[in-house]
Amino acid sequence: MHIAWLGKKSPFCGNVTYGREITNGLLDRGHRVSFLHFSEEAENEENVSNCSEVVLPFLYKSQVYTIPNFQSSKVLMRSLEKLQPDLVHASLTLSPLDFRLPEICEALNIPLIATFHPPFDSKIRNLKSSTQYFTYQLYAPFLANYDRVIIFSRMQRDLLMRLGVPKDKIAIIPNGVDTEKYSPGISDLKYQLQVKRLFVYQGRIATEKNVEALLKAWKIGKIPSDTCLLIVGDGHLAPSLKPLYGKEHQIQWFGFIGDEQRRIDILRAADVFILPSLVEGLSLSLLEAMSCGVACIATDAGADGEVLENGAGVVLDTQGVTTQLKSILPLFREHPEITDLLGKKARQRVLDKYKLRDNITSVEQLYAEVLREKRVQFHFTSSSIQT
């Protein structure tokens, strides 16, 4: 099968990781993949290997959204005409081009599948969740024109259905993790940091991630010198937060780490992983930490609460995160038996529900289903024309 994958290779974010893992998995299973993405020139990175690559012109791109230039639709259409893929899978980049894709693919008679990533909070408890709800409202009428929309959780499905996307257009295929690569193991990071207990946040330093709520709770507590909070990632809030929360508070800032094995080493050393987000989709960073056997604390934004439900971790409300963490963090610092138990439960949850190979199998099955429907539809249309 030949898949034209429309996605991201930079800047680094969950969408980039998703595209890399799924396309490499499809390649490993013998499928042909053409990777179309916004770039000024081909980006020869580790993200995707052995793919034919098509560059789409753009005016601006960030971790959150992309603005194409006026030629991008024509370039995309010409490229698809030349490639003649069996289907297009768009890992949506929050771009105006997303709204034109159904029209382009219909003109070329190519099935179109989307993965819809935007974070959400179904309870709409804060300004960020209200903004993300608007994104869902904006996209829903267009998603109804895709052959299928892949989302990550029951709550996300229910939200899209309330906004008018037909249930039969929605496929729940959660993010998956390579459980052999992301696994418990030995790391010397604690020795390097000279600590016995290590807490980790890994992700963007942005408003919606609510990192300051974690930093405030950490600073309030009486932190022993053998305990450390490690902040892995970068973002626009980092310069204003670093001066207020530093080494004197047992906080280390590692910045963005592009090397995957280094990130795995950090997770293997961690005792606790914390994700205090106001909105989320289904955090790959959370799943990676769980797969490494780390005890996890996360808010119930997006699907993260669904992932940790029934004892696989501790779930916080998105409101009052600092207050909740102020009570929980000492318990996790002083009782390693609790974090050991939760780490084992987290690992088992991933093995049961979030393995990457199962994810890719589900994607393959969805491709086959959509192609069968298109063949039946084409046969029916041809028969109608002849009669």
C-alpha cells in the first residue's frame, strides 16, 4: 500500500513524534510512504527514514500551527497527482490547508484520513480550554468531509460528535509507545545529579502546560537536598521562570533534548513524572514515562486522566493544581514504595492498551476498511452511470 503522509518534521512536538513512529512502523511492514511537509528545503533528520519526501512552501510554522503560502495547495495537488498514492493520511498541522484537503482529495479520487491532535478539556474549566474548544468548533464541519478522523480517546470522540462529526467517521486509535525501546532500565543520571529522588517534567514550557503551578508547589515544600525536580523542554515562558525557580530550590533546567536515548535515560532515572497541563490531547511524554515504569501524576485534561484511571497513576483536577501538588509531593518524596507500585501499574497499563505495534495494526486495518468502502462506492457509481 502507498500512503501519502502529510505531517510535520519540525519544530519538535508530539505531532512530529507521532508522524515518525507511525510512518517508520508502516515502512517496517512493507508499505510505501511518501512524506509531505512544510519546509524551505528537505530536512534530513532522523524523524522519518526511507521515505520519498515532498516539501510544501510556507510563510510561518510553530509547534502549534502552520501558515502555508499561496502556492502550497497547487504544490500539494501536483505532488499527489504525480505520486498517485492509495490514500492520504494527514496528521493535521493546524493549517488553513487542512480545510482544503477534502476538496483536493475528492478531485483526485483519493481516500483521505486525518489524525486530529489539538489538546482539549471537555469540561471547559479555563481560558485555554475555551480557546481549544473553539478550535474543535472550527474544525468539526470540515472533519465531517474526511473519510475517517483518528482521535485518541472516548472523550474526544464525544466532543466531536456533539459538534456534528458523524460517529461512523470517527476512529479511536490512541497514541502508542514502543515498549521495548521505552522500558525500565539502568541510568546513572541520579549519580550525576547527586540525588536519591528525582521528579521530572518533560514538555513545552508554555501557558497551557501549566508548569508554573508545579514549580510553585515544589518551591513551597521543604525539599531535602537529595531530591531534585528536573525540567526538560523549552518554550516562551522559560526565560521568565528560570530566575524564580532555580538550583537553590532543588530545580534543574535541562532545556530541550533532541536525542531520544538521552530522554529515555532521564525517564529511567525518574521516580515520578508530573504533567500539570490545563489542556491536553493524549500526551506521548506521559505514555513514554509510564512505559519506562515511572509513577505518574497528571491532570484530567484531554485523555490523560483516561490513561491513568483506575489506579495506573494519580489524576489531578486542572483547577487548583498547586494546592493539590503541595499535598501529594511530600507523600511521593517520602514513600518510595508508593512510587514503585504506581510505576509497575503504569508500565502494565501501557502494555495492555498503548503499545505502538497495536496502534499501527489498527491504522492498517482502518486503511483497508476505507479503501474497501471507496471501491464499493466507485463500483456503485460506475454501475449507476452505465444504467
